[in-house]
Amino acid sequence: MTGKPAVSLVAVPGRRKPTLEMAQRLEREGFSGLYCPSLGDGLGLCLALALGTREIAFGTSIANIYARHPSDYAHSAALIHEVSGGRFRFGVGVSHGPAHQRLGVSPGKPLEDMRRFVRDLEGGAKLAGGLPPLVLATLRRRMVALAGEIAQGAVWANAARSHMAASLTHLPATARENATFFVGNMVPTAIDTDRAAAAAVNRRTLTSYVKLPNYQNYWIEAGYEEEMLAIRKAIAAGEEARIPALMSDRWLSDVTLYGSPREVRDGIEAWYAAGVTTLILVPSSTHGNQMAALQELIDLYR
């Protein structure tokens, strides 16, 4: 069995101090990393992790490149990199339409915007100091290739395990052959011997994602055209309540982890075999909140 996976961590308002205490516990329990999504202040949480933990790797997965000026990001990222002793990875991405609307931004072409962001981020480092390793959020082949060209890692969210080997072929050889190149995926995870209950939780988690054109196109590429076209049809007909029923078990088992502890552990091993080197579990519980889900992850290895 491989080592313990990494964990996605969010500091929910009202539970921020307990979240930091949980981070310290996850470090003691031997989990391999802590990665903070764009929900809330992920970069602020990373600064707290830099000061509140000692050895565990951590990072953003991901920070939205449109949310702050690149030079501002450079100063924050360089500070966290320095005070953490090099444990921090700065994961960034172009995000999706709903986030752009919320921020009131009008993005350009994703690849061009990402190139410009990285160039400006590196320019900001002239005053900010050394930057941490940069990880690009990826889905399809062109962003994967760009990550291998201008960054030190690539991270997927909700990738299809059966398609991962094909996705990794789009990395340039220099990245594929570099043992330090970060290859991550954030995978929704629900642990329960009631497999149907766990599946229902993951379907709720992914309902908002299957509405996004970028994800639909990715999953079509991964072999789930029937499911995605049916979901598009339901959305067009104003029948979004039907979406969970249109998420097939075949698709859900390829994109998420759910079921008994043994089934989840076996799924984790399968993800590593597929080429992911940093598996980031995004836990949900059939019985409680994020804290309950994190405790279930700890119990998974006992």
C-alpha cells in the first residue's frame, strides 16, 4: 500500500481555528499534504498552515488568477514559500464562468491569460523574492501541455481515472521524466458501507460541475458523451432536477471515490496506478459536516 493521500481543506467561517487544529492532526496522522481550494481565502489559510504546521506539504488548489493582481499574488506566495521552508505549492487556474460573473471580470482566452499571469507573477518576484513551485489547474490537453511548459506541476479536479493516462501524454517529455513535477487530482470522496448513500453525496457534490461546459467537454473526451449530452438536454429543457439521475454509476465510479473503507482504499491505489502522484481527497460525509468527513478519512487508515 502507498502512503496516505493528501486532503482538501477549507476554513469555514466559525470553524477556522478548529480547521487549523485539524490540519495539525492530519499532519500527525501522516497524510501527505493539505490543499486549499478557491472557496474562502485559500491563500490566507495557506499562510496559517505555514505557521501552524511543521513538515506537511501544502498549497492552493486552486487560486483564481483573476481574483488578485499577479504582483500582489507574487508577494503573498513568496512570503508563504519563505516562512514555510519551501513546503508550499502555488496552484492557480482560470476557474469557470460562475466565478468570473461573481468577480465581475471578463476573461480572455484561457491559455493566453495563463501565460500572461505567469509572466507577470514572475515579474513581481523581482521585489517579492523567490516564488514557490507553480502548479496549473488543468483539464484538457492544451492546458496540460502548457503546465509542462511553464510550471512545475499540473492538477486536475474531478478527473476521470480511465482517461488519466491519455491526459498525461500531453505533458512534454521533460515534465513526464521529472520526478519532482507535481501531478495531482482532487477527487470527491464519501466513505460509507451504504454505497448508495455515499454515491448520492458525491452526485450532489458534482451537480454544479456537470453544468459547466468545460467539464462537459472534458468528460465527453473521456468517454462519457451519452451522460453529458443527456445532462445538456435536461438543462436546456429546464429540468435540472433530473441531473443526479443522469450521472451514471460508471461515470461516478471513474470520477469519484465512494463506498466502504476497503473500496475507497482500493480506489486510492488505483489512482496512483493511473499516474497521479498527489491524490487530494475532497471529503464529504453522509452523516455530518467537513469535520465529520475528515474524521472518517483518519479512521480509513485505522
